[in-house]
Amino acid sequence: MRLRADPVQGVVRLGLPARGGAAAAAQLLADHQGWLCNQVARWPAPLPFVPGAAIPFDGGTLHLEWAPNNARTPRREGDLLFVGGPQSMLAGRALRWLKAAALAELTDATHRYAAMVARPVAQVRVADPRARWGSCATTAGRIAYSWRLILAPPMVRNNVVAHEVAHLVHPNHGPQFHALLRQLDPNERAARAWLKAHGAGLHWVGREEPGPQAPDPGR
Ligand SMILES: [Zn+2]
């Protein structure tokens, strides 16, 4: 039986054996109630794309400046992202703009690092995976990233890119892979630490729902 509080999706999972186990599950929950409350209380808050929202972006903050008369195509000026049109379209427009910005940045960085290892890149794309920040199909030369990396500082993003590009040479996580990664990017430790501390929060950016209600922590 396995109990897990997932800070990325904001769900609690309890794995049960195929037959029975309800009583044992209730006992497990009771035994771990304090732990569970603590975990859930630490989940990030949703950060919906609403007027005035402050979105983490590229190591800084991007403020959503919405007004119906602004141009409908988002336009960035420094820390401000101007978006117009109906407010109901704001979230979708902001999301598309962020994904396009992510793709442009990540494509650039990927080609930069791939040139260092002299490997061709057939395709770079962005998606919204929950479990990983990047993936690489070594022989096909295709690399995919989480678009949410544009919300992270460049140091973090570049480390993920260096990691995936190193997979163009070594498909595994063996010593040669790590030697190459260290050569490509010296910030492995800092980048991993940042993602461990803040990675889950990036998955709450653009979330509309307030998330599952956290239980009252033990009072
Ligand atoms: Zn890897």
C-alpha cells in the first residue's frame, strides 16, 4: 500500500491491493494524517492567467496587463505583457504566447548546445509533461521540453537543454554522459536544486481552479 501527496498535480494517491484493504487503507490514512496535512499545506498556490497576474518568467516576473482595447496579439515590453480582446480569451492568449516564447528560446539553446557536440537536431518541440522537463529520442535527434521551462531562470533551462543534448551523444545516464554534461554545463547541482525547490510550483502557473482544499492541519 502506498500513500503519496503529489505536489505537481495537487492530488493524493493511495494505492490499494486488488482485493480488500479498505480497513488497512483507513488505518494508513489515520496514521499519516499529520504528515499528509503538512504535505498538502506546502503545495503551491494556483497562479491563474488573470489581469494583473505576476507570472515567473525567465528568471524575473512578467505582469499580465490586460485591457479590452490592447492589441489582441500579446506584446511584451520589459516586465509587462500587454494583452487585449475579451477577458475570457486572456488565459488562452497568455498561454499561447508563453509556449511560443518557450519554443523559440529552447530551440535556440538546443542548437547552441548541439553545435558544441556536433550533433544534428531534427526537431525541437514543447509540450506539458508532468513528470519530466525534457526528453530526447537519441537516434531520431528529436528533443521535447516542458514549455514551463520558460518560467524558470535561464540557468535552469540551459541545464535541462544541456542534459537533453548530452543524450544526443549518450542515450543513458552513465559516467560518460555525466562527464559530457559537466563539460556542457557546470550548473547541474544548482539547477537540480532549483527545480527540486520550485519545479512543482511551475505546474501551478496558469491553473484556474483553486486546487483541492487543504485539510485543516491537525486542529
Ligand atoms: Zn536524462
